[in-house]
Amino acid sequence: MHPDEFRIMPIGPGNLTDRLEVCWSHLDDWRNHTLVQENREWLEEVNKLFSPSTFIAYEGNRPVGMIEF
């Protein structure tokens, strides 16, 4: 994959953290925040019922945006 390639992928177990990164990476040590962990649990439940509920935009392998409904 070219480093500048843009793609959109549905959320799933393999890229759930990418969605969290898009929303929470502005926080210091974001991976360990309680709110982020609660959001992960909520996402896992939502995606069991309404999969996919989120699409993530990537530039290369880096998540750069998302849409959620």
C-alpha cells in the first residue's frame, strides 16, 4: 500500500482501537483513560447489534477520520 493511499474501512474487532484513537488521541495517555475504556465497551456492544456502525478513513495505515451513525 502506498503511504498516501486513502481508504475507508468499516469498523470491526481488528480496528476498534483506530476509532478510539481518532476520538481520544488528543488526551495524554489516552489509552489508559477510564472514559476511553468505557467508550470501547460501548462500541463493542453497539457493533454486536448494528455492525458496522462506524467507518474509519485512513491515509496509508494512519486513521485520520470517521463517520458514525
